[in-house]
Amino acid sequence: MQESFGEYKVLERVGAGSTAEVFRARDTRAGRTAAIKVLTSDVAIDPVRGQPIADEAFLAISLGHPNAAALYEVGEQDGRPYLVYEFIQGQTLRALVGGHPINPRHALEFAAQIADTLADAHAIGLVHRSLRPENIVVSQKGTAKTTDFGLGRYATAVAQDMAARGATVPAMAYWAPEQRTGEADQRSDIYTLGLILVEMLTGRLPGGSPSDAPVAPLIAPLVGRMLEPSPERRIDAAATVAAQLRELAATLEAQRNAPAAPAAPPPEAASPTRRPPAPAAVPATPAPAPAPRSGKRASKGVVVSKPAPPTAPGDTPAVTAGPSGRAADPARKGGQPPRSQPQRPAERPRPGAPAAPKASAPSATVWLITAAVAGVAAVLWFLLAR
């Protein structure tokens, strides 16, 4: 294993692929950790194709976007060019998705961050050309960082050579239609970003027509414009894509925080102006029987006593019991009944209140007893008066 590349001391070998071998190294001058990619294909040292590759790499050094892995320098050792990138601690988008959809809001935010980075790169004439989930790293802070700027021409040339030999190149599944013919510009990056967005939302690349990807209706119009097969009909500005992605993310957030609609009230409580139930009907109280006249038998077997015999002048009348059983006062003049106490007027019953029960007429037994007592009293008075 190579121990150093210029001022960078190798710490470990991270991995290798068809285009490069990757090392984690320490910058002995700045004291920072870096990722070194050594280009292993002969395409990099081809006299004809190598110069455009080198020019693109030097252009990527000037890209200074927080969501792009910074390219520190380009060098050569033992006849092999290498590029020194910012080392990002995190996991690739490929590992994060893992064949399953992720949270739509997170997918839209990651895509917006990638689009922001592409907008700055396109502004300086730099096209990535090789976007795929393997070279997008989600940092420990949850930020999507795009790596391998400056390697697009080189990766495209290597993939075309492999395909010409009949090898399967997974990276070509993310290419725009025009890129397969050797033509690529900033719209090609937008097409690839649309494929990556669909994969984040569904867990897989779209089958059949990419513009008919099975995504949410809210997101489908933008995805359809990003995945237009014709570059002339495709969105041509990454900044526009980033703005629309953030609008969609804000809409999803607002829908998530919106209060739930209240449940419909039950049928009996649906009308707030429902009248209270009517009071129960009170059965009518039968009217009392009319008072009986003197000397006649009353209704219901009630007997009225006969008047006492006349008394001699100057005699004191005997004490008699009245119909209520209370003694009459003999001192009253003219035999007038005692003056009754003033009674409070009867309260008028409130509407809807049940009527108070009325006293029933005295029974026949009570009247017989009263008449007998009055007769005995009259006889005693007569005897005493003689």
C-alpha cells in the first residue's frame, strides 16, 4: 500500500472500483483528513482523452459550495493522477435508501441540496455527468454532500469503454438519454437527479417510462418535467428545481402540522337548537263533590246532623262540636261562628308543575261520630238548664 501522496500520509485504504482506488489520508500541512482517489484506468493517462479530464478536475477546485465535497488539489505520482477531496464522515445515499423509500420530506430536502450544488457548478461551466447514490454522502448532521466533481469526463469515458467490451455498467442506469450518445450538459444532471429523487421516494428506479414514475400526485408534475426524454422540454435550471423542491417540502410540512378535521357529531347532537323534551303529562285531578245541604243525605254516604232544639230565653247555649271536630265558642253573640284567622292566598301553581293533591271529603264514620257527640251535648245542656 502506498504510504503517502505528496504531503498526505495514508491512514488506510477505503476501497477500490473500476475507476479509482480510494485512501483516507492525513494532510500533514493543514492537519485535516482527506480522501485521495487514484485514477486506475488507462483512460486517465491517454494523451488525447487525458487532457480534457485534467482540465475538468482543475475547474472543480474552484467550486466552493457547502454541499459539495471540496476538491483540494490534483496531483500525479508514479505516472498515476490522483485527486484529493474533503473526507466526509457519514453514509452514502445508497446505504441510506437500501431499497426502501425514505421520508418524503427528507427526500425532497436532500434533492434540493443536490440541486443547489449543481446550480453553482453549472454556473462555472462544470457538469457532474456521473451522479448516482454512491457518490452522494449524507453527513452526520443530515446534510447531503455531492462528491466526485471533476471526475465526470473520466468516469464517462471509462464506462463507455467497459460497455464497448460488453460489460454491464451500473452507473449508466442513471444517465440521461442524450448522454448515451456522448452528449451531456447541465440538463443531463437534472435528469439524473430526477431518477435519484424517484429512487428515494419509492426505493427503486422507475421502470418503463421514467416520467410516469409512481410518486405522490403533489410531486409527480415536477418529476415529470425533470425526466423529460427530450432535453429541449426538460427543466434547464437546477436553481429552479431547488426552489420547487423546497416549496413541495414546505407544503408537505404544512399538511403534516395541520389540525385534524373534527369528527361529525352523532345524529342526536347534530342540531345545536334542539328543543328540550316536553314535561310529562300530569293526570287531571277530579273535581271535589259539592258540599251537601242541611237535612239531606250527601253523596258518597255522608250524613249531616240535624240542628239542636230551641233553647229558653236567657239560657246559655251548650257547647257543640262543629263539622271539623273543634268546639264552638258559646260566648259569641248571635251564635255567629268564630272569626277565622286571615289565610294567605293560595299560590298559583307554576306552569308545568304537578297539581297538589286535594283533601278528600270526610268519611261517613266521621260524620256519624260528630252528630252523636252533638246530640249528647244537647241533652246534657237541657238537663242542666232545668
